[in-house]
Amino acid sequence: MEVRVIHPQLNEEIFGVKTRPHLLHQAVAMQLGNRRAGTASTKTKGFVRGGGKKPWRQKGTGRARAGSNRSPLWVGGGTIFGPQPRDYSYRLPKKARREALLSALSLKNRDGKIIVLDKLEMAEAKTKLMRKMLEDLQVEKALIVIAQSDEKVQRAAQNLPNVKVLRAEGVNVYDLLRYEHLILTEGSLKLLEERLAA
């Protein structure tokens, strides 16, 4: 499988902006928060089985007063302030999300980690073909961005733990920071520039 690396003039307004670490952090925190299931749950004393009868009378026994054997102080009792199901998702303002994406793309460009190919087509959906292509490009960990869905490319990459294939509209800050190299096709670069044009 032959691929040809090209060196187009990248748009400075997208690939040459100042890196803003606080926005990168906020964007990654938002993405990870949105992925959380938020299903962690514990039972308070109102939900633990048992505890209806007062264990012993209030006065005269010499022991501390007790109203329920499901008090948080007792073995088998409820939990105080334990986690309850909650929604961790939130959204950054649209402008902040765009600026974070521009920062991540510019950081990749500044580090010389962007590779642009004229096209990416595979004769077969074979992992070894994808591995060979990455070896030729001297890349180990890469985010590959394609213009439109290509089952052969996606299947060829799915068994490689350090490679991820995304369509241009799915490019995000977390994946850009997670993978060392960004591999774009000419078509996906054009779509990305159209999406992020001011």
C-alpha cells in the first residue's frame, strides 16, 4: 500500500494560534465527565434492610442509647454521605470548545506531529497493511482522520492499540492530546479547515 505525504500550506488561523493550556484542561475534563456513567450508589440507613425495632430501652441499661441497629455507627448499618447516582456531564461554551480545539491542533503543528497524505485507500481491511504504512511513516501512536467513513481503513486499524480512526467531524481535544501524531488526508484537512473557519 503506497501513501504519498504532501506538504500543504496550513491555515495559520487554525494551526498557528497560541496554545491555551487552561482551555485544553477544561475540554478534556468535559469529555471525560461526559463519559462517566455516574451510577455509583450506596445505601443510607433508610434503605438498609432491618432496623425497625429499638435495640434496647432508652435508659437504665448503662449502654449508649440506640434507636436502630442500622445506624451508620453499627456493623451492617447505612452509609453517611456516600455516593448517589448523579450526572457528571456538562458543556463548555461553544467558543471555548472551538478555541481548545484550535489550541490542540496548533500544538501538534508546532511540535511537527502533523502528517498530511494525498489519500488513504486500502485494498483489503488488513491490520498488517496499516502497520506497514505506519512503519513507513515512522509513526507508533497516531490519530488518523479521514474525510468520510471507510470500513476498510477502520477495520485495519481497530486491532492496533495505539491507533484510532476518526471522521473529520469527530476530531476532539482528548484524542488529539492522547495520540502522538495526527495523520490527515487532503480531504479531511479541507473539511477540518471548513469546520473551524472563523
